[in-house]
Amino acid sequence: MRVLVSTFGGDDYAKVLSAMKSLPYEKLVLVGEASAEDTEGFLKLVHLEEMSGHGLDFEPVDTSGFMETVEEICDVLTRCSKDPGSGCSNLVALNISGGSKLLGDAALFSAFRLGKEAYHCDERVAKLPVLKGVTAVDRFTMSQVKFIMSIKDGGMLFDDLLQILKPAGRQAAERILRILRKERLVEAELRSGKVHVALSAEGREVARTLGISGTDRAAGADR
């Protein structure tokens, strides 16, 4: 099944209409603040979908914080990606033109996280530079994923991290540390003569993304 997920603010139903006209779909899912469901624009879209025989769902999300919104939209996209009855995969396309800027930015961030096709549909339709099927996991080697996911909240001594990373040796771990520090995902400093490592803010976000995308390959050998 083709599922069209669109951000929605209530009074911007014309942007959703643009997506509906431009992108093939069999089910429409609107994402927005709970109040958007009580608007005239929402009722118009419900009526149009009833006439066309398509389904329409509304998924309310909390927009009080950016990362909270990202998490909720990721949950919506993940649920939409699989048919609950058959378990078969659905084709999901995301339109981010509706609703507030925060909602649209969070939706785009979610698309990058999960590798979903993303569009901005208004007077013109623009396909956004998200690589379909490419998630955050695909950016890193298995050893790098394991390194990131092994660092405890608040950081830890590098020597303790080495015990978790076995059978990888110190030289290999130090090489990964240099790479991840260069990408500003990991921070390292000397404490009482010993190296202490911790995830940066960006690194913590990557770890959350890896947790959503799946880290099962981190247990294998490096590619």
C-alpha cells in the first residue's frame, strides 16, 4: 500500500491538496497538533477522502519541543511503514509543507533518520534530498556503531570502554575514537591522567537514531 503522510496545520489544507494531487497514495495520514483535527480544513479533507474512497487518519503530535516532535513523527512513519494486518511493508512518502516551521523541520529530520522519501508540496512540488532507504545506520561501520552504542550516559573511561569493545584492540579503538572525534560525535579529555570519553550532543542524537533504526549489525565484524 502507498501511504502519504503529511504535516498539517488546520488552515493550510491547500498544501495537503497539492501533495494529494501530485503524489500517488491509497491512504492519507495527517500529522499535526491536536487542535488541527477540529478545523474546517480538516473536515474538507475528510470529505474529499470519503468521496475518493481513500482512508484518512489523523496523528496528533506534541510540538512543545523539537526532539519530542521528531520522536513522535518517527513513531508515525514507522507504524505507517508496515500494514498491521498483513505485516507487509508499505511505501511511505512524506510531505512537510503543512503546519508550523517546527513541525515541518521535525518531519524532515525524521525522514532523514528513517530514510523516507520527503517532499515539499505547495504551488510547486519539490523532492527533498533524502536518500530513500538510507538511514543513519548506513553512515557508520559496524565497529563505529558498536563504539557509539557502548558509551554510557555521562561518559566513561576509555580503558573501561575497551573491555566492552573486545575483541577489538586498543589500536583499532583509538582509530575509531579519532574518526568520531573529527565528526564531533565523541568528546575525549584527560581526567586524573586517564582518558575519559563521552558522546557529544550530536553523538547522543546519533545514538538515539541508531536505536530506532536498529543496531543488530553492530555485533558483527567491521565491513
